[in-house]
Amino acid sequence: MSILGDQAEPSVQSLAASGPSSVQRIDAACRMAADGKLAARDITTWLRGSQINEPEFRLLWLLARMVGGTAASGSLDQAEMADQLVVSPAQVSGAVERLRGLGMLQRVADQRDRRRQLWQVTEAGQALLKQIVNWVAKRMTSDVGGMPPLAPRRHGPSSTFEGEESRREAAA
């Protein structure tokens, strides 16, 4: 007997004790999780040959794209970065130290609270982000060796994880 009961092939509706809204919520969460993994794979492809990995890129991108955030001048503390990136503070701490060591992040003083450490992207970090943006733009407009455009992913009974992975690997 499975967790779904004695039915060999239960319908989706029979899985929802509280109605179809719970099934729709689970479907949406599964689609978002798959899209997130595919996006992370895209980012990793864009970063090949650079000094940083996907989580470090996301941290740099977050700080570089800050416009009128909770801190001035595109600066955040590590707890705010963890919240924005939906990762643990320990993961942010490791990424901050590595990026600081590479000269891509710098600590800035918080004018209101001297105990608080804020971080912002340096000129070297900005230069790396600009290279990555230009590389992606070039690949998106290139006829030869171009990357496929990011488009909504097809999910449903006719799509499979294996088919999606094969398509992505062939495009890489």
C-alpha cells in the first residue's frame, strides 16, 4: 500500500482531501522548483570560466541591482542578503568572505549603527557583472553558438525531467 492509499492509479482529484486548491498549490510549487533549478543551471553556464559560482553571482547581482532598498547605495547586511536570496546566513557569510577576498565586495559603514556591517559591490565586481551581462547578450543575439532564449518552461503530463535535461544539455 502506498501513501496514496490502495488505489493503483489515483487521480489528482482524489489526492486532494481539501479540494483542488491544494493540488494546484503543489503543482505550482513543483513547477517553480523545476524552473529554479533550470535557471540555476543557466546561470552556471554563463559563469563558466569566471572566478565565481552561482550563489556568489546571485549575491553580487542582488547588491548591484539594489535601487532604494533597505540600505543606502546598494548595501545590505548579511542577514538581509540571506532573506533576499532565501539561503542561510552561513551560506551568505561564506560567499561574502570569498567575494571580499576576490576584491568584488567591500564593507561599508552603516551611518546609523556602527555595529552593523554592510556590503556593496566594488568596481571589480561591477566589471565582472558587466562582462557576464555582455556575454549573455552576445549569446542571445548570436546565430551561431547562441543560447536558447529563456522562455516559460512547458510542464504537464507530456513533459519529463529527462526530456528537459536532454534538451538543456544539447543546448549547452
